[in-house]
Amino acid sequence: MASPHKRSKPGFTQQVPLPEPFAPLPVPPYQTFHERDAPPSHYLFKILSFSMLSKASIKKYYSSEFEAGGYKWILSVYPIGDKTKDAQDHISIYLELADTTKLGTCWEINSTFNFFVYDQVRDKYVSHQDAKVKRFHFMKTQWGIPKFIDHETFNNPSNGYLVNDSCTFGVEVFIIKNTFKVESISMISSPMKCKYSWKFNGVSRRTDQGLYESREFFGADYKWSILFWPNGIKEDAQLWNNYITLGLHLDISNFPSGKKLFTHLTLRMMDQINYDHYEQSDTKLISLVAGGFRQFISLAKFRDPENGFLVDDACIIEAEFEVLGIVTVE
């Protein structure tokens, strides 16, 4: 049994269920119409003498600027159709960004919007519903519907779009706010290898759980320092991690915000007796947060005199690293 036909608004194409084995022809999303009582949220554009406008050989009429979503827009109407889009015998309608000079470079605005025409007979606002997100950018500042409504349908007074030579168009615009971040990396073709040694005296006298920092040194055009927790870091209110912690700190006082250094880092505890040094290596992103190893070596192993890490109550820490690239987060 065939499904009941849906009411179709003149001039707007709509899918209508057909008996099997027939199937409805594909209809572009923008040709699905919707009626509602409420006017468009952002802008209405009323034309009082439409026939005079269309006979004046005006290809396109721009509205005044209006604001929606924090941006300035213009609604443009082609009374006799946008012939560059093969839309003669139709009314064409477009949404265009009014001013892009203040948006900087590489700007992008993602938006959904709906165009409306007012049915004055039934007191309804009729729109093409298009849920697709449109991307406005410096090479594409305008989106619209070339064949918004055909002239025959529009000019028929019984349809309510053109009454007493007046008509009303409208638009509402919704901005899709981007919350994502973009990260990019620029690799360095010939990274500079850097090495710095720090002798730390009086280890047994450092009974607190504090942080100690070496002198600053230069490497790969940046200033660095080694961070050392000789008695470990407290994991919570009760427990210590029972490991010494080592890190490499970057001086960010003159470092651009939003950037990080992609660094291959080796931190080494020198065996001063057997020369069997202990080390850990990894790649780190270093900026505000130092790169290093929270559990570098156990306190028991570090303090065992046979391992040679502590000689005359002193240890030698070595940092060896190279900056492989610069990471930018926007």
C-alpha cells in the first residue's frame, strides 16, 4: 500500500513517498523546506517594490551589515537570479562576510545558516534547511543558494511570497566554535649536541626533601639547568617514591609562549669508581614543565658505595641532549 503523500509547498522540492517499486529521486539537502511561526533570529530584509527592483537591471542587492555570532555579515539577493550559476528565472540568495580585514591571516569561520522567505498569506516563515557546516575563509567569503525559489512560484500571489509588490527575506547564522588546538613541529636539520656536568657536594647533609638546581648553562641557543631531588619526591601525604629524581629545566623568561622544544635527553649518574655510569634516555617536550625522570634510580642503589655514585659525599650528574625541533601549539 502506498504511503500518504506529504503536503508540498509550491516552489520547493520535497521527497514524497512513492509506491514500490518506484523510489524518490535524490533531493539536495538545501531543498528540504520547513515552515515555522517565529521569524529568523538575526536579520529580516523587506523589499517594498520588488517589481521596480527587478526591472531596474540590478543584478544584486546588498543589505546593510548585521551582526551574528560576533561577526559582521551581509545578505545579498539576486532578483533575476545569479546567471553565473545558471540560476535565471530564480531568486538567488547569499550570505557574505562583511569585513575580513580585522580577522588576521589564515582565519576560518565554520557556520550553519538558514535562509527564509515570508509567506504573508499564511503568516509563516519558510526556509531551506541545510545542516551542513559551511567553512568561510580568506578564499571563500560567501555561501548561498543560487536557485532559492523560482520566479513563477514566487510571483504567484496565492503562495504569499509576493503580496502588493512586497516581500521579505531573512537569515539566521550559527557559528560553530572551534575548541581544538593545532600542534605543529618544525624539525631542525642539524641539531646541536649539548653536554653539561654538575658536581653536587654534601649529599648526606641534604636531609630534607627539597629540590636543588645547578647553575644555568647555555646549550643550543637556550639557557638550561639540571634539577635534582636527592631524597626523592613525595608521592602523596604519606609515601615517598624511594627514588632520586632528575630533570632538565629550560629558562622560559625569553621563550615564546605556546612553543615547546622537542628534545632528546639523556641524564646520567656518573660512576666515579668503576665508570659504569647509570643513565636514562627519552624524547621530551620541554617548556614550562621540565623534562626528566621521576624515578631515575632507587635511593638504595644510589647510596650503595660499591656502585661508585657517591664518593666523598659527592655525586656527579651529567645532562646530554639535543633539540630536535620546535613545537608550536595554537
